[in-house]
Amino acid sequence: MLRWFVTGSGGQLATAFTRVLEGEVFLSREDVLDIRDAEAVRAAVHAFAPDVLVHTAAYTDVDGAEADPETAEAINVAGTRNLVSAVRGTHTTLVYFSSDYVFDGAKGSPYVESDATNPLSVYGRTKLAGEDEVLSWVHGIVVRTSWLFSDTGRNFVKTILTAGRAKAAAGEPLTVVDDQVGSPTYAGHLAAAVDEALKQGVAPGLYHMAGGGYCSWCELAREIVQLAGIDVEVLPTTTAELGRPAPRPAFSALASERPVPRLPHWAAGVAEAVDRLIPLG
Ligand SMILES: NC(=O)c1ccc[n+]([C@@H]2O[C@H](COP(=O)([O-])OP(=O)(O)OC[C@H]3O[C@@H](n4cnc5c(N)ncnc54)[C@H](OP(=O)(O)O)[C@@H]3O)[C@@H](O)[C@H]2O)c1
């Protein structure tokens, strides 16, 4: 039985991992282990001696990172470096999750692992720098994923269900950005595929693992309200109209040219998340 050390245990991806992992799992909660504390990280990792360190903890507030780049850097880059330092000299495999926001979105077709990076935002730059830290470890694995959602944590599916119901009750339409396209990824599908890749003995290195296909946020919102049976019109708007602080790639769908398990289509993930959320109201 493998020993798993999971960082960021309150997050949506960490929660998804706890549903699929078999063996002994150490969950590092933020109040127990702040990954910025190098000594605490070293002590916790050495005490547990994991076979696999699943590093999901991150500063994930894309707009917040523009206003507070120091914190984003401290968590996403230095925090990741602390984890890499803690496993040096061991046989621990370290799995890190990066983002489609390492790309600028200009390619116009799905990005594969060999494509050049060019992050537009502070968040994207810090996630890319974190990749370099992990790839400096001989047992380091970087998994780039995108547009994560689940039935737990803060995410787009839950936001649209809440906003969609409120707009439906008010008899108003919901407006959602239609000029950003990506690959929505159900956290449960990602956790299962990463678990499968590790069981298959995937080689260290860089992999793209995201929901199959791609769509815009507006198309994703329409799928969510339709599956949930919410009678609301979803109208398209533009990134410029929304005026968010962080620039985002216009087209950041991910595909893979490497031998890793493929995830189900994004719409299958939405159906599973909505199914789990609907009984909760
Ligand atoms: N969400 C996406 O759309 C997306 C897309 C591509 C890649 N990713 C990457 O996938 C990974 C998982 O994302 P997610 O959606 O599961 O994120 P999430 O739900 O925001 O979870 C991240 C977790 O990290 C914790 N954390 C933050 N700072 C920490 C620190 N200094 N020490 C320890 N823990 C800390 C957070 O705790 P608090 O909540 O208490 O701050 C939270 O529990 C991240 O690496 C992210 O960059 C996410």
C-alpha cells in the first residue's frame, strides 16, 4: 500500500484525491502545514515518509495575484521549492499541478506539452516557475490542467447554479463570457486519471491532463443550467466588458502528445458534478 502526502487538503482537487486514493493518506491542512514554512514542510514530509507527494496547494486567486504578486510567488514558487527540497535524497514522487494559464492563447488550437509557454498573468508566471522547481527533481511530475470544477470548494459550476437560480427567480438573463475557450476538467476525473498514471508507472516529466474537448465559459454555463433544469437565458458577454484585473488566454484548451490516461469529455464531468450537487439544493 502506498503512502500519500496531499498538500492543500481543503481544496477541490485535494478533496477529489481523497475519494480515489488507496493506502495511507496524510492530509496537510493549511493550519497545520503552511507550505511557505520550509522547516515545517521538511519535518512533516520526513516524519510521514510518503511514496507520493500530491501537491495541490496553491494561491489560485487569478485576479488577486495581480494585486498581491508577493503572496502568489511565496506560495506557488517558494512553497513548491520547499516541498522539492523536502523530498530531495528520498524516493518520493512529487506530483505538481500547473495551469493552462502558462500559455498566451494565441495558438488557436489545443496546446500540447511541447508548445512554447508565455503566461499573461502573475498567476500564470508563478505556476510556470513552480513547474521549473518540480522538474528539477528527478522524480518530479508536472500535470497541467485547466478550468477545474467539482462538487466541493469554490468553482464555476457552483457559482452558475447559484447565480442561475437567482436570475431565474428574478426573471432576468445570466451573462457569461463567450470569448475565452478552454477545457473544463472535473476534479474527480483528474484525480482518477493521475492515480491510474501513477499505477502504470508514468515517467517523470510534463503532462497535459484535462477534460476532453473544449468550450467557452458561456457554453459551459448553458450546459450547467440545462442539466440542472434551471429556466434561465444565458447570454454571451466579452472579456473586455467584464474588465477583470488579470488578463486571460483567449484559447487555452489542452491536449496531450504523451502517453498518459485520457480524461472523459468535459460534459461528462459537468453531468457528474451537477448530479452530486443537485440533491444538495
Ligand atoms: N482551479 C482551477 O481552475 C485550476 C486550473 C488549472 C490548474 N489548477 C491548479 O490545480 C491545483 C488545485 O487547484 P484547486 O482548484 O483544487 O485549488 P483550491 O480549491 O483553491 O485549493 C488550493 C488549496 O491550497 C491551500 N493553500 C493556499 N495557500 C496555502 C499555503 N500557503 N499552505 C498550504 N496550503 C495552502 C488553500 O487553502 P485556503 O483555501 O484555506 O487558502 C486550498 O485549500 C492548484 O495547483 C492550481 O494552481 C487549478
